[in-house]
Amino acid sequence: MTIKPLLTLLFVMAFASPVQAEIYQWIDADGKAHFSGSKPVNPASIESRNDLDTKSAPVAGKSAVSVDIYMTKWCPYCKKAMAFLNKNNIPFTAYDIEQDADAAARKRKLDPRYSGVPLAVINGAAVRGFSEDLYQEALAKK
């Protein structure tokens, strides 16, 4: 029968298509940054949409901390790392290595043997992956 191969092909095509999701970032009334897969209740509060390559605002009273994070939009550990930094009011610059060839080249130069993400450079020290303990340890070193 020709129906089975056709149904199989349609089934495979339906589940093999790429999935895309938008990420919204906004700042609430208390100045706290949020990331979400859905729009906030008040769309006027959206600071940037689909743009994780921004610097978060420095926090008054905090010592100068330098954090760069090389990431991809689809990586769950990258999202956890950025959420940790935002939660702790730590300013950082995120570079999407799939969207920015220069950032991808910088990441390869920083740690040629590590092909994964995230790669955070915290106060000059490279930290592979995400671990709250490792991030806090690197942040404690000035």
C-alpha cells in the first residue's frame, strides 16, 4: 500500500521540523531583570526581545566585577547561568556564539579544548559549564 509510506513521511516531517522560541527580557518596577518564554503582562515593560547580547546594568555599591558569558539561546545551562547572575545582581555581557562569529572565535581562543557552552570569564578566570559553587568561587576572587 502507498498510504503507509505517505503517513510515515508526514509523521517524520511533522516532528523533524525545527522549533523556535522567543525569549523576552524585561525589568520590573523593582529593577529586577526577568527572562521568560512569554510576553510580560505589561508589554511596555519589555526592555529587549530576543536579545541576550546586552550588558546588564551595574549595581550601585557593588565592587567592579567583570563577567562575560559565551552562550547559545537554546542551552539550558546558559539560561541557568544568566539567571544566577541576574538573581545576584551581577552585571555581565552575554555573547551568542551561534549569532556572532567574532564571539565564537574569541571563545575558541579563550579555551580551545572546550567546545561546550556556557563558557564564563569571571574576573579573568574561565569557568566551563555552570555551577553556582564555581561561579561564586570565581566571583570571590578579585
